[in-house]
Amino acid sequence: MLHLLQVNESMKNLEDIVRERNRAYHELETGETGERPGKLVTNQLGLKFYYRMFEHVIPKYANRKWNEKHKFYYRGTAVHKFLRLYREKLYNVKRKQRNRDRNEVMGLLKRYPNMDRAAIAEKYPSVDIDKLVKYDKIRGNYDSSKV
């Protein structure tokens, strides 16, 4: 399994290198990137995604099958409710990660009160250490100045 993951990663890196080489070649020759153009559009659930455009034989307005398959709009109260709940879920994930980091720093400072605060700030940039130092939870059961 590990070997297969390494092969997949190598192939992805190789594809990135080939894409970069082709982009540079096309920019030198034609002044354009040579990749398929695309744009950021919204799907029926209200989520944004990158749509890579390509040339069609039938024009867009006459191609019923393409129009039924690709709808770049959203409406309805159900979609708005979904987006609200989805944004709330993303916010909760970020909030929980912030709380985890803060609690981790509080535990470290309680266990090791003389720890280098610059190192903690570098590892946990989202935590305000000066604010945490004032909390009673960080104070241990002993006075470090008497040691």
C-alpha cells in the first residue's frame, strides 16, 4: 500500500512538472498559457467550484443535454438553509481547532511554567499567550520563584 502511495505521489509530481513545462513553452510561442480556460462558478448547492471550459460543437443555448447537466445557479430556501448550516459547520471546525490549540498551550504552560514563550508562539500562532498567562488555570499548585 505504501509503495502505491509513493507511485501516486511521484506521478502527480511528474504531471505538475510536465504541465509547468508546457505552460512555459506555450507562453513563449503564443503568449498564452495553452491550458483550458476556466472560471469560478456556483453549482446548484451554492458552492463555488472551478469550471474548465472547452469548445462545444453545438452552441450552449441550443444544447439541451448540456444545459440540463450544468446549472450554474442556486435558489430556494433549502439551499440557503444548507449554506447557512455548511458555513456554521466550517466555523465550528475552526473554533474547535482554536480551542484545542489554546487548551494545549494552557496544559504546556501549567506543566512547564518556565517554557520559552517565543517557541510556543511560533508553534501555535493563533493563541494569545499574554492573555493566557493571566488565567488561573495555568497557575500550578506551587510557586516557581521558591524553587
